[in-house]
Amino acid sequence: MTHILTTERLYLREFLPDDAIHFYTMNADYDVLKYTGDVAFKSVDEAKLFLKNYKQYKLHNMGRWAVCLKSNDEFVGWCGLKFHPSENLVEVGYRFYKSHWNKGYATESAKACIDYGFETLGLKTIYAHAHVDNLASHHVINKCGFTLVDEAIYDGMPAKLYKIENLKS
């Protein structure tokens, strides 16, 4: 298993078929999906199919990655970069089990993904968005150094759009 990124407490890796149970369980929690616009998987098999068809790594040399604790290999959520071809932009995103909220994992993994995007992929700008009422996500985005760009309807919901520039490019 290849670690894409490592931080002080975490490592990020590509998704594995066995991660389907985590996708199913995490997305079954209303609070986890509340501000995302996503719908829960109907079954573990549906989550397996999603992972089987996940082609972001091959198509764009980036994607969402499993976030695991270094101390015990526990899957705590996912974080990563997503290329949006129709808008020609890259966005950082994250989602964690509720039992792992407020531990700094979202900020720690998002910062690592931003550094990866700038230093390894040579990106010039990375975006982030969050539902206007998702205060915890706005807090993470601000701690990562993003600047507010706009408020708009995103995925059918009111959201704030942020960006961060690569100062080395």
C-alpha cells in the first residue's frame, strides 16, 4: 500500500475496495452529509461499485484519498484534490467520521493536499467551497489560508467559494 502523503499523525493513500464499508457507514450519518448535497449509499455494494469506478487517480494524477491514523491504520475519513474539467479548476475537499471531528484531521490533511498540489503537481490555484451554514468547514478552510472569493449556489445549495494561490509559481 503506497502512502501518497504523510503528516505528523496521518497518512493518505489511494482508496481500496475494503474502504467501501467506510464510505457506506460514514455517508449513512445524516450529520456527515448534511451540508454536502450528496446522498447516502444504499448498500455496501453500491459503495464498492463507486470505488471500483473511481478513476480520478488515472485521469488526473490526483483525487480524494483515504485518511488513516499512523498510530493504528484506522480509516478516519477522506481528503484530497478533485479536478473539475467543466470549470477547469482543482478543489480540495474532505469528509470524516463524526467521531473524528474536532481533532484537527481535516486541517492537517487538507494542508498536506494543498502542499502536494502546489509542490508536486505545480498547480497555480486551488479552490474550496462550503455550505454557508457549515461553520466547521469554513474554519478549516480559513486555517488553511484560503481567501473568500464569492457566495453562490453550488450543487444546488448556498455556498461560499474560496481560493488559495501558489506563491512559488
